[in-house]
Amino acid sequence: MSPPQRSSTVDAMALAFDEAKAAALRGEVPVGAVVVREGTILASAGNRTLELKDPTAHAEMLALRLACEAIGSERLIGCDLYVTLEPCPMCAAAISFSRIRRLYFGAGDPKGGAVENGVRLYESPTCHHAPEVYGGLRETEAAGLLRDFFRERR
């Protein structure tokens, strides 16, 4: 992993898209994620479920793991997560458990999302930590990336 880099919100989401596009080139569902703390990129990843033969190798999970390694803690206090697709229930729970401060995502996911769709995990009374959530960043581009990926496979 390269050393942490300074970044802006725009740069973090751009890097998440780069990770998503790289995932698509590997034949993975094109989702990318980036963890940032105080303007410094701690980690970035794209989906690797097929490559690693691991159903938990979602972009968010991989980025969270790398960020935790980078700071030496299971808590990502003061960190923000940028992801191209609304997180699923597994990833939303991991985001909560890691204490991510803010979640920024691109396209909503009516079928598999768990933040604004589905179980709406952060609205549950049993959720111990809910990040601030900002959806719809570059939403059209994120949805298009996914739509094109699946269209090519049908």
C-alpha cells in the first residue's frame, strides 16, 4: 500500500470511481470505496469477491480493513467513507461498528442497499452508531457504471 495522500472530497470520490472501474476490468461488480481522515486517504479498494473467493470482499469491507491496519485500531473515529454504491447490510453494519463519521455514496441500491433502502440500518434502535449519510454523489455516473457492467454480461 502506498503512503497516505492528502485529498479533497472530489478526489476521494474520483478515486472510488477509479477503484470501481478497476474492479469491472477484473470482472468484479464495479464498486469502489475510499477511507479518508482529515483530508488524507488512508485506504482504497474495489470489489474482489470473485478474485479472493470471499463473499465479504466488498470494496467497503476491504477499505475499512486497510484503514484499520493503517491507523492501528478497529475504530475509524473521525474518518469518512466514500463509496460508489449504497452499502449492503453487511457493509452498513461494518461501517457502524468501525465508527465511520460520514458516509458518502453514489448510486442508491433499491435491491441490496441498507442505508436509504431495505433495512435502513442506521434508523434502527439497535444500531449503536449511525454515521452522517450523504447519498447521490455522482449518482448518474455510478448507476451508469453498474448498468453498463451488467448489460455486457446479459
